[in-house]
Amino acid sequence: MSGHDSKYFSTTKKGEIPELKEELNSQHRDKRKDAVKKVIAAMTVGKDVSSLFTDVVNCMQTENLELKKLVYLYLINYAKSQPDLAILAVNTFVKDSQDPNPLIRALAVRTMGCIRVDKITEYLCDPLQRCLKDDDPYVRKTAAVCVAKLYDINAELVEDRGFLESLKDLISDNNPMVVANTVAALAEIQEHSSRPIFEITSHTLSKLLTALNECTDEFIRSLVFQIDMLLICDLPSRQPEQVNNLHANCAVVLSAVKMILLQMELISSTDVVRNLCKKMAPPLVTLLSAEPEIQYVALRNINLIVQKRPTILAHEIKVFFCKYNDPIYVKMEKLEIMIKLASDRNIDQVLLEFKEYATEVDVDFVRRAVRAIGRCAIKLDRAAERCISVLLELIKIKVNYVVQEAIIVIKDIFRRYPNMYESIIATLCESLDTLDEPEAKVSERIDNADELLESFLESFPEEPPQVQLQLLTATVKLFLKKPTEGPQQMIQVVLNNATVETDNPDLRDRAYIYWRLLSTDPEAAKDVVLAEKPVISDDSNQLDPSLLDELLANIATLSSVYHKPPDAFVTRVKTASQSTEDDDYPDGNEKGYSANVGDGGASPSTSSSSVPYTAARKPSPAQVMPAPAYPVPDLLGDLIGLDNNAIVLADQPAMPSGPPLPILLPASTGQGLQISAQLARQDGQIFYSLMFENNSQITLDGFMIQFNKNSFGLAADGPLQVPPLAPGAAARTLLPMVLFQNMSPGPPSSLLQVAVKNNQQPVCYFNDKILLHVFFTEDGRMERTSFLETWRSLPDSNEVLKEFPGIMVSSAETTMDRLAASNVFFIAKRKHANQDVLYFSAKIPRGIPFLIELTTVIGNPGVKCATKTPNPELAPLFFDAIETLLKI
């Protein structure tokens, strides 16, 4: 089907089955072809067209390849439910398997292998035997895959008819694509067999390696598959000279390197291992001249390789020097590898590079480069002094973020080499005025720090929690070392701020622990607080050895890019015991499995352990419950040339997920249709979550939705996607919404009027309530100073009060977390008499803020809420939202 054939999917006519039957039996070829396209379109969207089986089969007798593919696709889908009628197609299959056109011969055998009906299987053997020895390589490779399909249906038949021997003979085929599909078929058969089916001998190995050498880039996938097969079947380690040649393609290089690395574990000769390491370096280096995306994949794999075998690229560190036009994610990966390859022999070169990077304009890259210098100092004892000299030079340039990062890494160097480089503290003290990075502030180690600490303590309440924790610890340390009047006053101020004035439980708990230690046993406090920290070690090879071995076994896959084992992000689920697939193994997924890939991580610009691009997850349009009586196929698949997706029969539909929704249209009012719905916010987007339940006696389809004018202009941001609902079935969907599209005049109202229709029933209407907290945006957090300025700038007439006598706040922290989950952000807390006063901020679209004051006695009923906003007419809707959130 071509792109302009979408018209076949748009019909909504009733009684179309009789019309299709008439068109399928038309005397005009074009009319029959159009009719078959309509049938396939109906089948694709889930309509039951199995009653047209005989009429469609009659269209097989044609020379038109496109029509024949369509009919074969229909047969694959419905042969299981119509096995007796499927026999009618056998003669045509057998005839097509001897057609002069190799495409038709291959298509016939492929389709017969996909039709999993025992009565047809026995007719498949003779055509399959002929096609395994066909003159055309396309037919032979298709027949090879078909043997694996047949084995899954009837293993005994495959063995009795000698198909396994025929497959093994095809390994000697002169066409590499035939060899690749043969190896794929044997691997699939071996996976489902309890006894050895295919063992690679020296003779077989020679044939496979010969096929590898004959492959060009056109057959890259076959190359990769054959290399993986060598690993699966245990390549004999006594013949390392046979794996010396490496291809120029990225996928082939990485697959071959994987094979060699695994086999090197079995080779005892150090000379052979050294020779293999030398041979692997040039192909890996060549990959770094490819496109940035390929470079990134190569670098992620090289990162693993050099952790296991650093000698492979020990002399090639220059190729990892960053170029001015490298994307940031490539630069970050190169930095990591340079750290791993850094040695006493090349450290001077590496430090010159890192120093140069520290003067670039990309702040994140500069920070990473400065941190790399520190990591080299920790890794290489003899180079530590040179690394510190470079860091001190960078500190002298007085660039804020460079100085901050340098001080952070020097903190780690102090830990790695205690009491060795304390003389540089004076230089660090000169740079204290440039510190505004929390981690830099907490990195200081200064014995005489009275004045310095006192200056920091002046801003203690405004500092980030990380800095507050470190200031607390530093002040306690100072007091224990110098229990004089100055530090004593400082410790009292800090402990008071950290226990009475703070809402941070970590800070408060640590302060109470210090307080108890100092007041009961100062000597025990010294033992705890002034204890020496353990010396840190090199973290450049940070992966656990067992995890590293697992990742190396998965080189050239997503696992080696994510640096995660496959089980961490892929769920392999058997879709059906009887799989149907129309693709060739080296070009598609494993037979009978669907892979669901999870979150692979952030983008490389923010994390060095992730991939260049990630796709945003979107909610699924609908989740269907009780299955219809007919199977629902995937899109049309490779038989029509659209894509490589296999047809998967949906044996069990997905069950609904998510919290229960309020019923807005009961079945008694909706003529058997019950609708539950509620507005929701996910990932910064507003959705209308709906559940449709069909309690009528007819199938309902063609659902549409319309929203009446409302105070916020809420409207659907796309069509309603609900599948046909059979009697007793239900479906849940998320409808994206937009704002300010169809606004109603007058004062703000929470009323949302909704109309829903389908093809079988009249329009039904229901009302919903708009809850304002769904509109609270993620950027509603305000700083304390900004909150106070905004509160003072708004007139008192904009302040609105409301009491909730029946609501009780049992815990301030729980309430903060609950409100934060709905983008109501905590600002401050204070005591007023015996009451707790909590301040929050929120914001709705168009930048309208809400400044909130909650007053209550913790543990007692009654909450008083005050809000100030530029739009006080929204206050009633706001209070409804706050009351809802407090009651959750």
C-alpha cells in the first residue's frame, strides 16, 4: 500500500461486508485489488473480516505481486481461525513456489511458514526442500528462515525430513546473506532445542570467516549476526590467527572486538594476547573519524574496553583529544577515556590538554575538565604534585566557576594524600570571595578559620542545605579544637539556627546529635567529629568487575551504550506461543518477542553515562480491557513492503491502570455507556483522563468529544482515541488539553460542560468540575525575598481568607510534601503563639501567582488559609483546590 492509500481506512459505512464481498468477486481486476485493500485496512484497525475468507482466497490467482502480498497477509492473520478453508490456498502456494519470479517463490514459502496450521505444514515440506536448493540466493535465504519457523511448529518433522542437514549445507553457500540467515535459523533452533543442534568446528569456522571477509557494507547486519553466532557457539580458542581481520564498519568492528575480547580470556599465550591487542587498536581509532553519533557509540564501548584492556589503546591517547567542533557529548566521553588512559608516561600531555579545556566557553565542559585534573592526581601518585600545580594556575585566573571546581577537587586530593599538600591552603583562602557554588563552600579545610567561618555564618539561614550541614560541622570542629569565647558564641548561634529556625530534618537531626554530644561528653564528641576520614581511592574504573564482564559480553548493543545490563532496561515478553513473523532474522527482532525499552538515562550534555538523544515519553492513547472475539493485527508489515514489524495476535488485552475516576455519566443515563473522567496534570501537561465502559448490547465506535466554552478556555488538543468497544468492554485514555482556546465571558467558574458521541448513540452530555490545582505550573516556586516583595506590593484588598474547620494537619512535613506534589511550593515557616504558620507559593498559566499563608495548630482540627493574588476573583476556585489537596 502506498502513502495515498489512507482513504481505505476512512470508511464508516454500515453494511460494508456485503459490499466488499461483491467487489471481491468482481470481474474487474482493479476493483478486486481495491476491495482487498479495503479488507486489509479494516483488518488493521481491528474489524472482523474473517467472513470474507473464501472471497479473498479466490483473489490469489493473480500475476499482480502487490495483490498477492495483500492476500497472503490476510491468510497469515485468519488461517488459524479458518484452518479448513486455508487448505484451499495450498495449491496456489505450491504453484507459486515454482513461479519463474524469485520474489513470488520466496513470498510463497515465507507465507506458508507463517501460517501456523498443522494441515498446511505437511504441504510445506516439498516446496521448502526445493527452495533450499533454489538458484536465487533471495529464495534460499528466505527458505532458511522458514526452516526455523517450521521447527517451532513441528520439530520432529524438521528432523525427519532432513532440513537440519540442508541448513548446515547452506553454511557453505557462496552468498553471505544466505549464510547469515542460515546461521540465524540455526541459532533460533538451538535456542529452542534441549540438545546440541549446531556446533562450530574448525571446518565450519573457516567457512564463516570466509563469508565475513566477502561481506560488504550492504551486508553489515549479516556480518554482525555471524560474529555473534561465533560467540554463542563457542569459537575454538586454539585458532586465534583466524580472527585477526577486522572490518571497517562500526557495528562489525565492535562485534568483532567483542568476540576477540571474550576469546582472549581463554588464550594463555601472552604473545598472542599482545598481538591481538595491537591489531584491535587501528579499527577502534578509525571509528573516531566517523559522524559524531557513531563516535559517541564507539566511545561508550571503548570506555568499557579500556577498563578491561587498557593496553589496547595505551599508545593512542592523542586520538581522544577533543576537537573544537566536537559535540559536548563526544567531548565528555573523550574526557572519561583520557582519564582512564592517563599514566605517568603521558600525564604531561594530558594535563596540557585539560588546562586548555579549562579555558573554553562551555561551563559544564570546563568544570568536567578541572575535575578530570583532580581525578588524575588521585589516580597517579607521582603526578599529583604536577596536577596540583595546574589547579593552582587555574585558580589564579580568578574565573568564578573554575576556582570553585578547582577547590572541590583539591578537597578530594587532601583526602587522598593527607598532610602532604596543606601548604596550598593560603592560596585557597585568597579565593574565598569567589565562592558561590555549594560544593565549593563545603570543600574548605582551614585550621585558623574564625573570621572566615563567622562571615559565612551571617548568611547561614539563606544557604543551601548542603552548605548549612558543612558549616554546622565546621563550626563544631572549630569549637572542639579551640574552645574559646569566639567559637563558643558561634556554636550557640549555629545550633540555635539549625534546631529552632530550620525546617530541614537532616540539618535539625545532626544539630541535635552534636548538641547532645557536646553537652554530655566532649571527649566522645572529639572522637566522632574529629575522626580522620578514610583515604579515598582512584575511581576511574568505577564499574564492578562482574558488571564490566557482562557489559563487555554485550558490546555493540544498547547495553554497552547505556552501561547497564540488558535486564535493567529491556523486558522480554513472549507475545504468543504461536508467533507469526514475516521478516528475516538479521533484519528484525528475535522471533516471537517484543522488546520494551525503558528509560536509558539523560542526554549526554548532562550525564556521561547516557546516550545522545532520548525520546520524551507520551501517555498511551488508550488501554483496552476485555478482548474482542477476533485478533487485532499490527500494521501491515514486511509482506507489503511498509515496514519490518511482525503481525502479533493480541491474546490478552491490557487491563486499565491509574486511580479510579469519578463517574460523570452513569450507564442509566448514557443508554448503557458509562463515562468516568477527571482533569489531571502529568509532566507539565494537562490531560483529561477518561474511562469508557460499554454496558449496552452493541459494539460502540467512532467516539468524539467536545467541550463547551469555559472560564479557562479548556479544549481538546487532538482527537479522542478510543478503540471500538464490544459489549462488556471498557477503555481508558488520556486526552491532551490546551488552554485559552474557547473562553466564556463573566466571572470565573469551575463548571466544565462536556459532550460525547459515537456512531451508534445520540450525543450525551455531562458536567465536570475544574480544579484549579491542575493548572499549577512547575515554575511556581519563589525565593523568600521575592515572596515578601510580592506580598507587600499587592494591596490588602487582594487578600482573601477562608477557614476549613474540618481539616486537621497532622504533620507540617507531610503537608509540605503533599502540596509540593501539586506544584504548591513551601517558602517558610514560623511560630505565632501556639500556632504554626506556613507560607507557600503557586502559579497558574499567564504568570498569575498565588501567595499562600496557612495557619493551624498541628494535630488539631481547623486550618485558616489566606491568599494574595493579582486576580482575587479566582480565590473561590483556589480555595476549592487547596481544600481538595489538604483532604487527600
